[in-house]
Amino acid sequence: MDVNGTVAEGFEPVREAFVRNFETLGERGASVAVYRNGQQVVDLWAGTKDIDGTTPWEHGTAQVVRSATKGIAAAVLLLLHQRGQLDLDAPVGHYWPEFKARGKERVLVRHVLNHRAGLPVLDHPLTPEQALDPLRGPAAVATQAPAWEPGTDHGYHALTYGWMLDELVRRVTGQGAGEWLAAQITGPLGLDLWLGLPDSEAHRVGRAGRVEGPEPTGGLRARPKRSVTEAYEDPASLTRRAFAAITPFPEQNDPAYRAAALPATNAIATADGLARFYATLIGDTAGASRLFTPETVELGRAEESAGPDRVLVVGTRFGLGYMLHGSASPFLAPGSFGHPGRGGALGFADPESEIAFGYVTNGFRKTVTADPRAQGLVRAVRQSLGL
């Protein structure tokens, strides 16, 4: 396998794990980046740009990162809170009056981020065309009744998370989350990361698709226990309905889908863009001061929801917009926070070791939260640090 890029001394195990992904786990094209103390220590890429092509993956090739988008989008609300523009303990309806309909008066802003809003499903799913309209998703959520009493339990808001977050940003700032992210974070920092892909960058994005590989271990596995399987197969379950809030799901390679801004699912990034984003949340990086104050870091990674997830069925842990280290989604260490993307991508930060990690791929597998390729790379980082 022809692997391109560099690793700093001591991080050679990451390169070895990256090679193994291609040799034994069916990887087609991917990149991984790691920062420590604000400095890049791993920058690797290999394979093909397109899942079904022969053009080599280049430095700067980007891919859709699916639900790893949620951790990126969470930073928008947390920064608005940090700047005094948004109160996490205010009702969502304070900023968005139409949202208060059908018993949602007590849904707080923090419930949007910690998956306790009780709104993971839509009684009337959106079509792909409707979902790309920035007004239709929020309008649908505003008229939806909660599936449980808001604040009393948690369940993964797979798609509705993005519409609620986007509309809150729009009501507070006058911009959608993608616009605000570009103007306030990714543009000034020069990150190769977009929520709403510009036409000028479309040529850099590879075609993604499904790949098969050996069965993973841990997390939500390709062969999960019967209760999980039944939840995904039952059309009436919260699990099935949450992921079917857009039916059918848009083609992820469609230029219209990539150009839209869906803060739950369709950010596009390079591994370096994703890793440097997290590095800048927790510390200074080359030419940029940290985005989160230490207090905001603690706010984002403090446990808000834990235990059986009413949508994913297994036990999950969430802070404010971030998944936390646990059996369903292992990161580097107990203090890590970030978000996986279904089937592959992963971004996270670990403040104690000052590590930030980004992995993107064009080959998506059946895994939901703990892809074995990403997990192998994380274990290699842990080995490199002697943890």
C-alpha cells in the first residue's frame, strides 16, 4: 500500500494501523490527521479519491463525514453561548416562538444538544427535496409533538438535531449554521471543512459508497444483539422512524445535497480540517487562538445524558452536542469528546493529552458509532502516547 504523508517520531503505530485498514479491513480511500499541543503530528492519506474510481486520493481530498457533523455544529451554539448571545437554559420557544406548539414549551436549548428534547422523529417525513430547503425541516419540527416528556429521557436525534440547531442559530444571528460556521470559524482559520459545500471546492470531494469488511467489535456492531436488530427493522420503532425523518435519504454524492447545510449529517471535510477544528477548540494552533474557553470545554464535555438510548437502544453518553467516551463510542480516554459519523468518519478532542483527531473515508460500513478502522487508529494513538 502506497501511503502518503508524514508522522512525527513516536507516532509510527498510527501509520502501521492506517496500512492495516487497507490490507485487512477493506479500506478504499481515506486520510487521518492528529494534532498534539496544537501541532500536527500525523498527516496520512492513501487509496483512491472515489470509492469506485482509480484517481488517487490527494492531499486535500475531502469527504462527507455524516454525523461527525453534529460535533462541528455543536460548536456554533456553544460559541454563541460563550459570547453571551444564547442562553442554554432558556426555552427554545424564547428564540423561536413557533416551536412552542404541541407541548414543547419546556424544551430548553440544552435539550437540543443533549438529545433530551423528545423530538427524534417526524410523523410526516420529508422528501429529499424538502429536506434541502432550509425552512422546511425546522417548520416540520415546530409542528411535531414530542415522543416523550422533554428533559426526562434521552434518545439520539439523528436528523432533527440539525434542523433545531440550524433554526436557533438563524433566529439568534440571522444566518444559518453553515453560514455562521464559515464566517466565524472555518473561513478565518482556513479549515478545509464546510457545512454547505461551495462550488469552488466541489472538485476536491470524492465519491463515497458502501464497503464490506470483517465484522467489527464493540459499539453498534454489524451483527448487533436482537433488540437492536428488531428496533431497526420495526417501521414503528423510534429507531427506524428517527433515521427515516427524510425518506428516502438523499444521495450523498448529489451536488445539491453537498451544497446544502444539514447540521446533523452533511459536513464535508479533510481529515486535517476535522482534526484542526478540534485542536482549536481546546488550545492554540499555528496562527490561531483557541475557540473554547476552558469553561466552555468543560460545559461541552460534562455528562448530560447517559444510559439506555431510546433511539439507538444501546447505552450512550452525551455532553452538549458531543458524544462522550464509552462502550458505544470509544475515544482516546475518559475525558475525550467528539462525534463519529455513521459508517466511518470520526473527530474528537482529548484535553488532558491535548490530542485532536480526524479520520475521513470514502467507504462507509454498517457500523453506527464505532467503526473498526477508526478504532484501530485511535488505539494506535493511545499506544503512541503510552496510555
